[in-house]
Amino acid sequence: MSNQPAPADTTVRQPLDEHAAASVLAYAAAERAKTDVLASVLEDIAANGYPSPESGVPWETARDAHLARLANEEPRVA
């Protein structure tokens, strides 16, 4: 992913207040971190092949853990 800002368009934009801008930047950083993790997993698979099925986590376990994390999060608007 590029750390460069998106190119400016020719339309007039409404500026964000300081708190909103900080929230958007924090969200962008979190999404970039998740994307970097995914990219590193894909690079590992490309270099070393698929992991063995025995080393994985059953989908039910992963699903339940993810749902528990979601239940404990503060609601947010993207």
C-alpha cells in the first residue's frame, strides 16, 4: 500500500474538524495495518506454500472468537 495521499480532485471539499480528521487518520492506519498483515501472509504462502491443515484453526473456533471480539468493541461509524 502506498503512504501517499490520494490525488486531489477538482471539486471543492468540505474540511473536517480536528477530531473528525484524527478519527479518519486512525481508521486509515488500522486498515493499513490489517492490509499489511494480509500481504505478509500472502507473501509467506507464495514463498513457502500453503500451511498444513493440521496447523490451522477450525472455522467455528475462529468465528466464535471473532464474534466475541465484535461484541466487546465500542460501536463506530466508518
